[in-house]
Amino acid sequence: MPTEQTIIVRDRPRKPVLSVLTPFYRYDPSAMLKRFAQAPAGVEFVLLDDGSASAELVANVITAANATGAPARIIVCEQNLGRSKARNRLITEAQGDYVLFLDADMLPDTSTFLSIWLGIIKTQAPRVAFGGLSLAHAQRTPETALHFALFGTSDCQPAHRRARRAAQATASSNLLVERAYLVEHPFDDLFTGWGFEDVDWALDVARSEEIMHVDNPATHAGLDDVSTLMRKSAEAGPNFGRLARKHPRQVKRFAAHRIASALRVTPARKTQRRIYSWLARDPRGLAPMRVRCAAFKLLRATHYAEHLA
């Protein structure tokens, strides 16, 4: 088992209602924690440094976690566990009746964000609920403009629209789950690398449970530049293939699967990839954003196509 250390920033006076769980790797979650100054009673924060190997980063997180005024612990792992294993480790550490997954680059949209979640727990007691994502506090720059446009059109949807495709529209950040249910239904740690472990989990859950969608969004502030987006899309290919094999009936309805299936039988895929990459990057600054977005989606689908059965 990888070596780890647990740092108790502030101990628990009593059992919490809600454990806010945040894995991070070389990304400082302090900005998120600072938004939770004077967190409501009944909340604890549990964070996991997934092998960042930075004493300075851990020191920053300790300071920010202490400022919440809530019980807080930081698990520092010597080696990188990966997205699924890191979340599963956090589940075992959580003490709340419910857990709320929040990624390190998230910012709550309102000052009442946690109070709203506590109210939903008290009045509705859902087994699984997703609060939604936004760009309300994100900064759009020339480098992140493509990600801003892609995320805004595909991921930032109100609850009533997300509910129409409840599992596919569920992400692993701003995700509220009854802890006892999570212990029995952890993330599939065979999903390694980037992407789709949350979609896989939601598709499994949707077979037996309702996923409640509510409007209590958080901002995805850590937008990527084009090069990072392209790298992640290539890394996600094997996971998309695994997702399609595990859930063939559901995934065949995904637009990304339909596009990837069509591209899989087309010739000169490498040449296509170079063209799509050039259009998405738009080095001359001439392409409309809708063209850049379409080109990136086609580029991403060429990577997915490589891993379809």
C-alpha cells in the first residue's frame, strides 16, 4: 500500500453531517477553501494530496483549511493513486452521513452553497444528488477560450435539462452521495488516467437509484489551455473504450460514441487528426469559436475511435 500521512488541521468535536471531499494533484485548492470561511456547523473537510510531493502546497492547504473554522484533515500520499482510487480513499476517511465531492479547482457560486446542501439533506435525504456546474467565477482568457466555450455549452445546464439524461449529465464534482451507499458502490479503480470514471459510476447507479438533479452550482475555475485539452482527450481514449464495453447500450446513445464509430471506418484518420487539431488551435485567430469547438470534438472522437471494439 502506498505510504501516506494524515494531518489533522482541526479535530471533530462531534460526528459531522456532511464530509466535503477533495482530491488534488499539483493544484492548490486553497481558493476553494477560502470561499468556505466560517463554514456551517455539521461540515468537515477531508482533502487528499495525490502525490504532489510539494511541502509548500500542503502548507498552503493547511492554512486555508484552518480558516474554514470547520474540522479538517489532509491525507498526503507519497505516490499518485489516480482519480478513482483517490476518491475511494477519501470515502473511507469521511465521517459524515453524506459526502460532497468537490474538485480542487471548483468555487461555490453562492455563499450559501453548503447551507443549501445541508438543507437538501435534512428535507429530502437523497441517496445521490448532483448540484450542477457553472462558469460564473471562471476567467476567460485567450488560452482558455476554447475550454470556456466547450464547457459552457455542454456542462453548464440547469437541473431540469440535466435530469433528462440524469446519469450522463452527472459529474464527480459537486456530487452529493449518502456515504453508506458509496461504501457499497465505490468508483471503479480500473479506470486509470483521465476521464469517465464518474460517468461509469453514474451509469451503474442509475440502474437502481434515482439521481436527483438540483440547482446549486459550483464554478469550474481551472480551465485548460488548448494543448492541455488535447492531451487529456488523447489520454481519455482508453477509458472511453472501457466505458463503452461496460455500458454498451447506454453509451451507444452518446453523441461522442456515434461520431467515434463513424470516424473509426473512415480512411486517413491521422491526417484528419492533424486538420482538426490545427482548426481547434486556430493559430491565425481566424476561425469562429463554433468551428473550433466542432473541430475539437472531432479530434477527441478520433482518439475515442481507436479504442472502440
